[in-house]
Amino acid sequence: MASVTASGVGSGLDINSIVSQLVQAERAPQETRLASKEALIQARLSAFGSLKSSLTTFQNSLSALKNVDTFTKRSATSSDNAVFTATTTAAAAAGTYSVKVEQLAAKHTIASQAYTDSATVVGSGVLSFSQNGETFSVTVADGEDSLTAIRDAVNKAADNTGVAASIVTDQDGAHLVFSSSKTGVANSIQIDVTPSASDTGDLSQLAYDPAQTSPMSQKAEAKDSIVVVDGFTQTSANLKFEGMLEGITIDVKTAKPGESLSLTVKHDTAAVKKSIEGFVTGYNSLIATLNDLTAYNPEANTAGLLQGDSATRSVANRIRQEMGTLVSGLDVDLDSLAELGITTIEKGKLKLDATKLTSVLDADFANVAGVFAGENGYATRLDALIGDITAGGGILDNRTAGLKQQVERIADQRETLNRRVASIEARYLAQFSALDTLLGQLNATGTFLTQQLDNLPGSVFKK
């Protein structure tokens, strides 16, 4: 008869492998379902992040248009930027002005007589410098009265009012040179000398008074800038003229005496046009994002991540409603975007007619501000709306908070699944261990019976 056998220890079954496969079969469907659900939620969170980013980008394009100051700026154009340029404020009156740059401001420079070299002793005493009503003094002591020592003492004076000392050597010898650090007649240099009682040299050789003959000689005359605007003359100690024309600053660069140039001041339509173009571009980018996130492709049977989402639909509707609302309180001829050349085309995007916009800006610039800025302007209303939508506690914030809670619940469900699977695994191990023990006992009993049968008298066991 055939023997009852079981291979290996006990049943010989690979219990761990069997239990692992059974547990995986229990886990896999639930794990796959949770992973798919979480992946979709995370994708939607990312989609809301893209939507919020597009809203913020569009809101940034509104910053200039909602500011009334943007529409009060003036541009200033010089007929020759190499001669002068100009900047303006809102106070500048539009118009064309005749400008002549007769003279540029210059620094005052005076020089001493020639000395043998920079180590030559000049003399001791006190040098008193005067400039534009301010003075400072330098004491020249015996033994420290060379050209070099005097130069260094002047440059290091703590109360120096703006005099730079240097030594220039030419074919005649070394000259001590004093130059004003500032341009303009008022900053010309005057030097009074008080020789010391022990002076063995002649420090008075460094005196300079423009009103009388002096030992020092003038190398460069102190000059003011001079401009003539529409026949009126103004001077400046530097290269800048402020206040001659209200709201206009003129910066002179090159003198062209007698040559009449033009300065044209007008509304800065270029800056406003650029801001309006940015508004159209920003809005179209936002609409493209909304369209992509909510689109449905019937051929591929696929939908955007936020297709059918009520919060996204609400955002889109509120923005389109604001775009379609006329600006109250304005002239009926200029109270909408369409009257500026901005119209709606396919898929809700905007198209800008640059020619029409330029025409309106040239003809009615002052009233364009009301279309965008002010309490009822498009930029003001849209900025407030987007701020409300993207704010903490707003519609997007609440929607994403709900999605994040779903992710947290999935994490809790995973923990629950792990506990249930662990319980199932323990039960299977216990059951298969019991089966293994039973099969081991049966195998031992079979072996015993076989041995007993083999020992019966006259029995023959056929294999």
C-alpha cells in the first residue's frame, strides 16, 4: 500500500510566502484605490496653485493702472540729448520750449609760481581758505612747510570746505595747485595768508584774491551753467536746473552758445500704453489657465483637473462679470474697454487694437485714467476682486483646505488599512501554523502505521 507522507518539517508548506500573497491580495485593491484618489487630489491642489499663481500675476499687471499717478506722468524729449536732457513730474505743463545752453559750470583752479621741486620750502604761517561763505584754516609749521607738506595738510584738514591740493610739475618746475571740488562761481577759492613770526620763507606767495593782483595765478575760471529758456536766462552752480520750469529738471551736458534747441513735454502715453498692453497680456494668460483647467475634450474623453469645480467656475464668472461691467460716473463715450480698442474674442480672451488705443490716448488722455483707476475703474475693481479671491479664508483657500483635509483622511484610511491587514496576516499565520501542525501529526501517524503493517507476520508491502 502507498504510504501517507508530507515533505519537510510539518506540512512542508512555505507558509510565509502563502500568507504574504494572501495579505497582498487583501491590501492591493484598497491601496490602489487610495493611491489613485490621493494622486487626483494632489493634482487638483497643484491645479489650484496654478490658478492662484495666474491670478496673482494678473493682479500685478494692475498695479500701475490702478494708480492715478500713472496717468499724470509727463515725458520730456530733448531735440539733442548730447546737449541737454530733462525729467518731469506731474506738475509739468505740456508744451514745447526753446532751450539754449550757453555755458557749463566749471571748477576753479589756481596755481603757485614754479618751485625747484616738491620738497622746496615755501614758508610757515596760516593759510585761510574761503569758499561760498565758508572758511577753514591750515597751520604750516616750520620744518613742515614744503610743497608736499602743505599739500598733505590741506587735503587732510578735517574742516576742509572743498579744496583739493596737488603738485603739478612742468618744464618750469613744481607748482602747488588748489582746485575746488565743486563747480560754480560761488565755489571759487580765496586764500589769505598770515606768515609766522619765524617764517624764513615767503608763505604769502600762496595768497589769492580774485579782486586784486595775487601771487597765485588762475588756471581755470569758476563758472556757472547758463541756460536760456524761451528768452529767460537762469544760472546754476552745477549742471542741473530745477524750478526754472515748474515740474521740469534740465540736465545740461554740452554748451552750444547761441544754438536754439527744443524741449517737448507731453503726456507719457507710451508708459500708459505699455501698462494697458500688460493688462491685456496678463488677462489672456489668466483666461488660458482657466480654459486649460476646466476644458473637456470629447474626442479623447478627457477633462481638465478643475472641470466642473464650483469654486473655479465661480472665480471665472466673477472675473468675467467685472470685465463686462461699465465704469460708472464717466462720459458714455469712454466708459468701457471696448472704447479703448479692447474687445473679447474666442475663448474669452482679449484683443487690443493698438491703433485705436493710440488715437484715444492722443485725443482724450486725461479721461483714460477713469477707465482703469479711481474707485470704479477696471484695475481698481479687479484688484479688489482678486485680492478677495486669493486671500486667506477666500474661496480658493477654502477649496484647497478641503482638499488637504481629504489627503489627511486618506492617510488615516491607510493607517486603518495597515492595522486591518496586520490583523488578517496574524490570523492567516495562526491558521496556517495550525494546519502545518496538523499535517505534521498526520504524517507522523502515517509513518507509524506503515511501520506496523510492515512488521505483521507474512505481510508483503508492495511499492
